[in-house]
Amino acid sequence: MPETQQKDQKDLLTRLADAGEDAINRLSDLPGGSRMVDAAHAMRARVDELQKKVRGIDELERRVDKLEHQVAALTKTEKPRAARPRTAASASASASTPKRPPSP
């Protein structure tokens, strides 16, 4: 029984493929049909390009997630730095700078 089902399915698919080919041939015979067929072919090419780009986006999303986790781990381990105390050299340098009187 499975062999007959497989043969029937194959025949059905063959008939559908033939019908599709006949339909495309008839469309090209109609006025303006060749433009429609050309547009369908161009659209197929564009869809193929879009599929390739979308696959690339998935990889980029995985990389961004990985980097976000790394940044989160680094920010958790990093302690905020305290303000540096002024050293004697920097304090004396600012004190020795002469101050200008305000302009009148």
C-alpha cells in the first residue's frame, strides 16, 4: 500500500509541476504577461538576497548578546575608583599661579 501512495503522490506532484509550467507559458503569451513573469523572477532574486541577509543578522545578534554579557561581567567586577587626593606638588602649582585682577 505505501508504494501506491508514494506513486500517487509522485504523480500528483508531477501533474502540479506540469500545470505550473503550462500556466507560466500561458502568462508569457498574454499581453503584458512577459513583464509579469520578469517581475516575478526579479522578486525571487530579491527574496533570495533578503534571506541571506537575515541569516547574517542572526549571527550578529548572537555576537552582540555575547558581547553584552562580557560587558555586564566586566562592569560587575570593576569597582568604582575613588577620587584622587591632591598631591603636594599639584597643590603648590595651583597656589603659585598668579591671579589676575578682575577686568573693570
